[in-house]
Amino acid sequence: MKRIPFKLLPAAKDYLWGGSRLNDDFGLNVDISPFAEAWVCSTHSDGESQVPSLSCTLSELLSKEPEILGTHPLQTTQGRPELPILIKLIDAKSDLSVQVHPDDEYAKEHENGSLGKTEMWYVLDAKKDSSLVYGFRRDVDSDEVKRAIGNGSIGPLLNHVPIHKNDLFYIEAGTVHAIGAGALVAEIQESSNLTYRLYDYDRTDKNGNKRELHIDKALDVANLKSSAAPRQPMRTLRYSSGCASELLTRCKYFQVERLLLNTEVCRELVTFQTGVNSFHALLCVDGCGSISWDGEGSSSSLNFFKGDCIFVPAESEVLKLHGRAQILNVSC
């Protein structure tokens, strides 16, 4: 039986560096402040997406219908029906901590079998002076990094990279990094919430407490070699009637494609269908539109707006996309 798409509602995080743009720009209408992250497609126990049309979490649905994930090897390696990826919207009103994530091997051994975390950032917007941290400017060692953390001089050791709207960054596990103030980012990552903080600017939370650092674990997994500042990859738009598309990232964990939908003056709608190997998550990052399909003798449709994430099960019905929107199409 062919399956139909459904909308997800995000889990929300109020980390101290967040702002209000996820409500202001995306209309998510979540009653928290600051609103730092929206986990728009997640089965992680630290923040699960909801399926409002079925009154359940995405995890609960997958426990009943694991086949909607598809047959990709990543869907089965954990031995349970969970998403292998996690998709977020991030509003960095202030700098995020300088941090690093472990790889799968280290996480499995030291973090109770958890996945590690390789991730991709797509910059949705950035202030004129926004930047990010990507690795070290030169080779360093653990002792030097510890001293720099202790006296607050770690900044000059780090690569600070200016960022702009539509920039793309691939952050492998082990890369020391931080999103800078003024950035609005879509993040696609492994389904993991393991973050080892190296430095957090001596900030305190709403209770006056400094956030925990994980210096020893961070230095266990961090790449301490000099990292060349990342260059933007070559990207090629492919045009078809009503839509243009480009591949942003393809790795062993996920694939991300950007779709520029414009069928407002197009007689033929853009068609879309998933294969047997993977679900797709369609995150609308600009504009709006609708998805329609025919099934069991009748037609149905689902409207989407900026900030909405639509889960499309593996082996879906043939879908017709209509509207004017920018969409990130994520699959495994």
C-alpha cells in the first residue's frame, strides 16, 4: 500500500544563546523564551517530534510502522525503529559554545552505545558580521588548548570564518566548531545529542550557574591539526518545469537537496515520490505551497508554510507539489 505524507510539530529548546526568530520568522508559535532550537524532525529521546494528525510522537508511529523508514542500511543498524538523522532550525542570537562531537566509534564505547555526530549547516540568514568557528588556525596540542581555555585566550587559536546567507558547511565529527551570533541555520545531523563543550565564555544560565564543560572528552575526540578554512563547494542548479534543484550534501549519513519550487505560472505541477530505500523529510525554509495526491478514488492535499517539516514515508503515493517555496529535501 502506498503511503501519504504528514506534517510534524517540533520539539523546542530554550538554550541561553537563543533568540526569537524561530517564532518571528517561521511562525512556529512556541511559548518559550529564548527559543534557540526547533527539532523539526526527530525521534531522539531528548526531543521528539509530534505527528498531530495521528495524536502521537514520531517514535510511537515508527514502532507501529517501521517500514515507513525504508530499507536503507542506516535504518536498521540500531536494531530499533528510530530515525538515523535529526533536523533542526537554529537561531543563534548569541555565540554558541566552542564545542566538538565524537564519532560513532567513540560514542558507542564511551556514551552507552549512542551515535556520534557529523552534521551539515545550511545558512538561512546571517547578519553582516556573522561568523563561525571551524577548527584550529595551526597545529595545537592538548596542553596548549587547556591553558588557553583557562585564561580565556582560545579565540586566536581558532579559525573564524565569515558566513553569508545560502552558505553551506559540512562539519565532520571531531571538528571543533561554533555557530556565531546573528546566524539562522538549518542543521541536518546524525540522531545524537552528544556535545562536548570546550569553552563557553564564562556565561551563566538563568539560575546563575555556568554550563558544564567537557574538556577531557573534547580533547579525546578533537582534531588538533590545522584546519584550512572551508571553501564553499561548487553547486549546480538543475532546472525543470516549475522547479530547480541542487545537491547540497551527500555522505554516508544523509543526503540533502535544495528545491526551488515555483509552479505559480506552471500548468504542470512538480511530481515527487519516494523509493523503497528511504523516507524523505521536506523542510520548507521559505515561501509556502501544497502537496496533493490521489488515492482510493479521491484526492487529498496538505498545505505547508515556512518552518513546516513534512515527513514523506518510503514508497509514498505520487505527490504533486504546488507553490512558491524553498525546500530542503533530506533523505538517507
